[in-house]
Amino acid sequence: MARDTYTEFANTPLGRRLTSALGLPQPARLRRHRPGAPVVPGPVVVVGTGTVSDEIASLLLTWDLDVRRHVEPRERVSAVIACFDAISTPADLSETALGLGRMLKQVAPSGRVVTVFRSPDAASDPALRAARKGVEGLTRSLAHEMRAGATANGLVLAEDLDAGAPSVAGGLRFLLSGRSAFVSGQFLTVDSVNGVLPGDWDRPLEGQVAVVTGAARGIGASIAEVLHRDGAQLIVVDVPAAGEQLAATANRVSGTALQLDITADDAGERILAHARQHYGRLDIVVHNAGITRDKLLANMDPARWDSVIAVNIEAQLRMNRALLADDLFNRPEGTSGPRIVSLASTSGIAGNRGQTNYAASKAGVMGMVAASSAQLEARHGTINAVAPGFIETEMTAKIPFATREVARRLNSLNQGGRPDDVAETIAYLASPAAGGTSGLTLRVCGQNLVGA
Amino acid sequence: MTTIDRTSAQTRTVQTRDVVVIGGNRIPFARAHGAYATASNQDMLTSGLNGLVARFGLQGQRIGSVAGGAVMKHSKNFNLVRESVLGTPLDPATPATDVQMACATGMEAIGSLADKIRLGRIESGIGAGVDSISDAPIVVTDALRRILMEANRAKTPGQRLKALAKIRPGHLAPQAPGVNEPRTGMSMGEHMAVTAHAWGIGRQEQDELALASHQNLAAAYDDGFFDDLVTPFKGVQRDTNLRADSTLEKLGKLAPAFGRDLGEEATMTAANSTALTDGASAVLLGSADYAEAHDLPQLATFVDYEQAAVDFVDGAEGLLMAPAYAAARMLERNGLTFEDFEYFEIHEAFASTVLAQIAAWEDEEFCRGKLGLDAPLGRIDRSRLNIHGSSLAAGHPFAATGGRIVATLAKMLHGKPGKLGFISVCAAGGQGITAILEGR
């Protein structure tokens, strides 16, 4: 992982003065999740006029948080939750929006704003949909306005969804906590009451068995570590050539190493056989393995194009078919269903020069995820994708210095994310509490300025 | 006959049970002074064990015993295996034993662990081996050593000076560790050349065996056979000695390397003899109960093994022919013949070693006269011999070869319950080990 010396400097007393005087970006040290830490360190204010705000306030009280409906002047708050569930036309936005606005200067570093609203797509009435879309717009813009590592995200509820659904609690907790440190300007949707709340929020994956592909290094190794920390038993997979680092990952997370080329026809079956032999169950599959073979399309050769498509999307499609054909990848009714989480990329959303093949594969992942949710729903499972933006890895450390420096600052948090930021989001989507969220692609990009 | 009645084959007074081979791991073997030139025995063995721990999720587990060793070993590595274990995530309460039996070190480590498991003394064991030619200890001459020891014993500076004054320039030449037989002064290759000549082993058949070894090993790698047997080390992914593109023509052009005094009749070249190699291997064994309790695979049963030694010093028998004798005793004890075996893994110290052993087992006179049998032990079908390659292609880091063979054969037998596999490994000092695995 490359050192971000600028961020280190900007967080020294001199660096703070200088960057402020010169109007330079001021990347903050982000609050990240530590087991045992409170969801947020200080008061949480819940604003809004509908019933959802009351339900959320009661929920937060069960987590022993300092919950307020109002805030004293100059008091620091850790989070503001703005509930827009009662709006029916854009004119209704103002009360809650402006109420939220008055508190923003009191939001602490690495604070959180979460807007909560009903799904715009569910509204056929033009005024209603306009109002709901309006919340999206204000949330995205507010995310750009947040300072000192604070973020703004939306929690989008299906039309008639009970605000007491497990994934409302799970999603809210994820967005408030340090797990979502590098997620900003994004929308987490909750479609159903599926999902199970964990007995211990620090060990939500206790007893579960997870497979992570491409786990020898980088983001994949970090995913394995975070899933392990959250209680999962790990099967880590990578190509035989990466076996030495894969073994090191397996030994760090007390898991088992499976050397396997995921483009093999029987890769899914071999993963299932390994899980059956060593654990007798399989709950979570994280399709992280991916490659880049960048070239302008005009200069693209078949080897580059085909290998990227084969590894990044065709292999996932084939493995999913095998997984969904096998009863091992299923759980008894009443428990949390199986989870698939795939790695997409902001390149697949916004496009990237030189990455037609990569973007095709990653946009493909998003399509696959959206189209597969019905199949997973049949076994009370979910499938989602996570699209990382600029993440500090061995791979991005090889980007020339100036390009890397620019890429790092091109987001609302003015810094690159860490592999564990991606891993935290994956761990949430893989958790029992996230059972109501499926078919979604969630970006972990610090609200990258490039792309949607 | 494909199954064995082990209760009648072995007379015993204690309850015994099946020992299963759970799996193995090795690092790719590398030609000496190549990719692993800067790696120590301990580095390689630790890496081999780490890969095994990772493959089977053994982190934090106390293994009953880890036995292994190295042939080329410095005295400072008196606890080589224990030190390596301490470098892995295994429970530090895992005991370890250093074993040495020349090229059969790995086999002896595995066989003795199997016996302990069979007797119920331990539930699990790891048999391991490592060797490095690149990191071999350099020793000083005996004369210099005696002077230094005398200086060390000196009580006064004067005595010490007097001792050290005896050092002469000739004492200072370092001595590389010898691989020659101490009692004959002959290299192993020269010994083998005598045996090969006596058995009339031809150049062509040796080259064919070498070529098959390379082709079989390359095919096994290409098929992914080694995906769960080998973990890369220092960026090396396949055995560096492997020459997939070798041909009989190329092999045929090489000049003899051993037995040159035989002139036209010399047959042993650098290609049909194993190269000096660095590498490490490890095999996980356990009782069937242990494997079951830990959700681990059971590839094969470790049925039996047998040591043998021959009197090679005065030329009564070939240096590397001990496995011929071990096989006879082991097969008789188990009521088996070669007809009963599905696969044969005969360590290719030299192509001619394999061919001489096979010739001996087919030879009426040898089997009657030397082995005391009524009839030859039988033919070994070449299509069942070393079918995924052996030491000529993979290389032969002495103590690591046993682990390579046991893990490979166990995987071949997996899913073939009752099918038998035969192992033969020759060793310096006129010794050797044979073993039987049975598929599960």
C-alpha cells in the first residue's frame, strides 16, 4: 500500500495551517471501525416529521446512543439522521432540509448525515417521485459539502417497508459506523424485511463460512481479514502462481487456502467440494478476483480483451450457476440466506480511458448482480456488488506519482480509500442484517468526482 | 488380490488402527545455486510447513509430532524441524524430531510417524524433509578443527597462541560437504555406474525413462495435478529442473557423466541422473478418527514400510539396491505381489537405479539367490510407473523426496478404495525404504 504522505502532512499542525492558507485539499484522518467501539462516539440527532423518524429514534436508543430530536447551539454532534418519509411534493423538502442545514456546522469530524426516504422508483405520482428524487440530489450535493472526513449517504426504503425491518437497522448502523468511512454520496436500498439481526454486532458472521477469490493480496486479502474479524471461517482462493501469498493470507485468518484458477470450468464445483470437505457449509461467496489488461480499444488484442472478460465476469457467472445448483450454498429457512458479493468498479460506472475491456467486465458484474437477485431471493439470499474507487493498493502504488496524487484527491474525502474500506462494505452486505438489500451496486469511492 | 488382511499379515499384541495420508505440500524444487541460492534449510522447510498449515487450516493446532530432517545439515541446525515449526502458526506445543537417513530421510520420518499413529501414541503427524545444496555447511579441515579446539581449551593466552601458531595455510582451505561414500570414496554416480553395467542397463532405456519423467511431470503440472500439492516459493511456481521440451535426440547427444572408465559402455549422463536440488516437502498423516474429527480428507492408507541395507562396501551388492530387498520382505509380510499394485513410485536417483531394481525383481536368479524367494517378484508395468514424473524431472532435494512421493501417490490413489501403490526410495550408505499405500 502506498503511503499518502500528503494526508499525513496535512494532519500535522503546520500542515493544517499551510493547506488552509493555500486553499489546498485537507484530507482528514477517517474514523474507522474498531471492534468494541460505539457506533458513533457522540450524540445522534434525528430530524423529520414522519413516523419513520420516531421508529429510528427508538431503534437508536436500544443501541445505547445519545439520541436527540433537537440540538443545543454549538454542541458537537456525531450524526444527523434526516427522515424524509412524509414528503409528497418537492415543496415538502424544505422543513427537514433546512433543519438539517442548521446543524451541519456542529457535525464533528468523521461525522455522518444519513437521509432516509422512500424509493423514488416506487412512486408513480410525478410530484411524489420528484420529491423523492429531490432527496437524492440534496444528499449527493451535501456529500460534496461535508468536511473533515464527514460523509452523507441515503438509506432508501421500499414503498411499504416497515422501518423496523432488520436491514433498516443494519443499513443505518453501517452508514453511521466507521465501517462506511470511505462511502459518501451513496444510497443503500432496503427492499424487503429479509435479514436477521446479529446477536453480537461485532461478530455478525459468527459460525459462517465464506469464500474469497483473489485473496492472496490487496483488497482480497483485506476482505478475508475483515470477514475473519467479523466471525467468519475463511476459504481463500487464488491462482496457484500466487500460492505463497495465499498461504500467508490463509494463515493470518486461520482459514484454508485453495489454489484454483477461477476460469476453470469446474471452479465452482471445486470450491463447493472444498467447503463440503472442510466445513460442511458455505454461506458467503465474495467474487473479488479480477485483472486489468489496459489498452485503447483501437490497439486492443484478443488476449487482453478475452482474458479480462473471462476472469472478471464469465468466471463469476459460471461459478454462480454451480453455487445455485448446489444445496450446500443454502441455509435452513428462518436463518440468514446465502450471500454473494462481487467486485465491480467505478470504471464500470463512469468508464475509463484504456479500460474498455475492464469496464465492460465490471459493468457486466453490475448487470449480473441486478439480474441474479431473484434467483438468490428464492433461497432468501442476496447478491450485491461493491464498486471501489481509488484504493491504496500495491496495484495503485504503481501508478506514476503525479497521476496517483490527482486520483487520490478527486473525491469528496480528498484521499484514497484503504482496502479495508472496501472490505467493510462487503462484510456488511455479506452479513445476516443485510438480507433486505439485494441486486445493488454500492460504491466505496469517497464520492469520486468522476462518474455518476 | 487387491485388499489386504492386515490383521493376519502382522502379528501383534497391541490394538492397531489405520493411518491415513491426509495430504501434502511442497515448495517447487529448484536446481542448486539457482532460485533458492539464498534460502536456508529452515526458510524452505518453514515455507513448506506454512503451505501445509494453510491448505488444511491447521493454525493453532497441536500436531502430535512433526518429524523430518535434512541430509546436508549444519550442526547449528540441531533442532532444524523444531525451529521450523516455531516459525509456523502451528501450536508451539507441537513437538518435533530431527531424522536423518540420507535420501530416505523423508520416508523414514513418515513411516515412523505412521507407526506412532498406528499404535495410538499420537493422533496426527507431519513428516517432512528439506535439503539445500546451495546453503550446505562449509566445514574447515580436520587439522584446523583440532587446532581451534585446542586453542579453545587453552587456559592462558600463551597456550592459546602456541596452539594457533600451528595453523598452516593448507589448513585454511574450506571443505565442501562430501556426497561421496565415506567407505569407498566413490561418488554415488560411480557406484550406480557399476551396478548399471552389471545389470546391463542400456543408454537408450535410461534416456527414455528420463524423457518420460519430464513429460509426465510437465503434463501433471499442465493438468493442475499439483495445484493442491505444491505452493510456490520465492516466485518459483514449477520445479526448475523440469524440461518439458526435451527429446530423445537431445538426451542422446550428452556425454557420459559417470562410469567413464567403461569407455563405450558408459551410459549415465547428466540427464539420466538427478541434478543437485534445493527444496522441501511435508505430509500430513493422522488416524482416520483425527481426519474425520477435523473434516480433513483421507487420500490413502499408509499400509506398511520397510527398511533395508546391503553390503555394498566390498562390492557384494550395488549401493542403491537395498529397496530390492526391502520390497521382498514387505510384500511377503503383506501377502502381496507386484501384480496387486496399481501404481509404482520408484525414486529416480538415476534412471538406471529404477531400471536395475526392476531388472532385479524380474530376475529369477537374483530373486532366488539374493532375496530367498521361490520365484521372481514380477514385472512392473511401465504404464503404472512414475506416471506423474519423478526425481529426474522434479529434482531430488535428498530429504524432501519421500514427502513428494507419498503425497503424490496418495493423491493418485484417492477415490480408488483398495487400490495399492508401491514406493521405493534408495539411499546412501547402501540403504533404502519401500512402502505401501492403499487408496481410500
